[in-house]
Amino acid sequence: MSSADDCTLPKSVRLREEKIFRELLASKRKISTPFFSIRYKSNFLADARLGIVPPKKKSAA
């Protein structure tokens, strides 16, 4: 999991992206949901969870 992400992005970028992802999940803004779900699917193809979580949150709300 982590090794695949490390190969995809530098650690500093990965940590920043995770921070943005958590902030957007915390804010639960409807406008942000499609933006970060699409962005994270393209950036973290190795980790499918990040692509699945945002739509799941959106449908639950």
C-alpha cells in the first residue's frame, strides 16, 4: 500500500495530498466532493480506497 504510493509521488507531496483529503472529508462540502474524488482517483490509482470513500460519503449524506 504505502510502497505503491511512494513510487507514485514524493513523500512530501503525498503527505500534503493526504492533508487536503482529510480536510475536505472533514468539511463535507458538496462542491469539493467531485473535485477531490476525481483528483484522488488519478493521483492514487494504487490505493482504491481513496477513490471509493468520497462517493460513499456523498451517497450516505
